[in-house]
Amino acid sequence: MLFIDQRAARGDEDAGSRQMLSYLKLFAGRGYQIVFWSYDGCDDPQSVQVLNSLGIKVLHKAPYIFSFEDWIKAFGNDLKVVFLSRPHVAVQFLNAIKKNSSASIVYYGHDLHVERMNLQNILVPGSFTEETVEAVKNMEEECWDKSDVILYPSIDEVNLLREKYPHRRINILPIECRADTEINEAVTPNDFGERDGMLFVGGFSHLPNQDAVLWFLKEVYPLMAKKLPDLHVSIAGNAPTDEIKARASKQVVVTGRVSEEELRSLYNKVKVVVAPLRIGAGVKGKVVESLRMGVPVVTTSIGVQGLPGYEDAIAVADDPADFAKAVQDLLQDEALWQRRREAGLKYYRENFSESVVAPKVLDLLNGDR
């Protein structure tokens, strides 16, 4: 398998990178010999070491070879599967792959980028020019046209594309795939009485996360602080903006980037995860991760996109007052908190455990629908 992505994935970056790492582990563990082509070519040694430990060789333009075209000409006939991730990356490689290999091309888009961009332009006018949106639309359509298998994390996205391409192989790639033992180990152990406060997780190079935190701190948090003046929230994620950092206080902690161990410690300390997303498409990694950690989550209608049957597991509110009440209920009602925690873990195991996901995904790679 040739696996092409932005850069060598590591576990403490964005949800998309964590997802790709989980599938690289799955494919390597099921016998695929994998070469990882790094689009950026600027991989930190830790990321490369993680992939090397799985038996995956990481390549990029220099110093190994002169160009991707040279590499694919030499080794294209040895490939069974090419797995491409993200439209702006995939379009750079599709023509060379199709010219020099008969491998099955699998494209994973993460989300429908244009859908997300259009929504962002509604809430934050001028975020993307018409030319930029059109360019990304063309990229996505080229990826769909030139791939043998098209994958997205959300059934809504899959159904939309099945209408557009009724005879193509289009299916779901769940946003996580974890071994049962790993799931059990991930669940944070603290009881209700040992926890306090809230947590938001997300990288701030992504504007939807900036918008979510600022909306929460401006519109939702003050409503709760009136009743619970000592209530604290931790904002965890790399590259917080100056506007977000300016809102730090004794009750609002802006951590910046954290390691996996530090993040798990934060999950273990808080009662509620907040995911107040107003912009987005596809399944949201931060929502799914909160379920795996055993921490009840409050999110919006955007936050539960692509998660059918979420009602017992996830609290949803779009109005600031309703969002504040949903959080307060979980902070103060232990029985409700425990029900949400158990329902969330059940939902995660039924939808994202390796025992459920792996057979379906491997069938897709092998040519089944």
C-alpha cells in the first residue's frame, strides 16, 4: 500500500491525523506493507519513528529520490492499493498514479470541504473568496472522478455522493478505529465527585475551533458563571489566537498544545466536554474522542453531524441558554452524568471499535462495497 497524506501522522495533533494513524496501525497489523509518502516532507523525528515502529517506511521528495513521478514509475506495478487523504494533497498525485499503476485508488476526504467553507462564509463573511471555493470544488470533484473508492466519515456525506455517483463505490470510513483493549484503557477512571469543570479540545489553526471557543466564552460561559462563579474551563489545543489567549483568567485556562498524556489527564479531571461548533462538516473528532474518554459531551447540531442514533449519548443545544443549561445539568446531576457516560461508551464501542470497523474497511480495500 502507498499511503499519501499531508505529513507523517502523530497522535497529539488534529483529529484527522489521529484518525489516519489509527488506520495505518490497522493496515500494518493486517499484513499490508506500507510506504508513506509525506506531501510536506517536513516530518518531525517522533512522527517518523512512530510509523517506522509499525514497519512503515516514510518517504518524501528529498533526499530519497528526485520526484514522486520517478518513484511511482519504478514501483507502481508493485502496489495493490493507494490510499489518498485530503483533496489538496490527493490532486497532486492522481494523474501520476493512474498513469503508472493499476492499483486501486482509495480517496478519503475527511469532510466535504466546500460544504464547510460555504457555511463558514455565512457565519464569518469573507472567510473564503469565490475563487477559492471554486478551486476547492474542482479539487474535490477531480478526486471523486479519478478514484475507485470514495470514503467519508459521515453517512450524510456518503448518501449525498451516492446520489451524485450512483454506480461508484462510496462508503463510510469511521473517524476512529480502536482495539477493544485500547478502548478499555482509554476510559478515564475518575468518578463524578472527583471531577470539576469543563474542557474544550481543538487546534486553533482551524477557524471553526476559534469561532466555537469565542462563541462559548462570549455567549454561553457568562450565563453559567452567574450561577456558578467558580466554574472553570480548560481550552486545550495548539496555536490559540491572541483573542482567545486574551480571555484567559483564573477560571479560563488556555493551555496551548498538550501531549496525549496531558490531554488524557485533563479529560480525567473534568465533568463535561464542550464542543460548541457552529461551522463544520462531517463527523467531529473531538465529539467522538470525548465518548471514548468516558466524559459526557455537550455540542451543537453541527457537532453531531454523521452520528445517527446519538440521542442517549450526546447532549445537543444550539441556543446559548439551552447550551448553558445542558452543561449545568451534567455538572450538577450525578445520575444524569453517569447515564450519559455509559451511553457514550456504548455508542463508541458499537461504532468505532476495531472489531466492528476493521472487517468493513478491509472489505472496501479488497473491492467489496
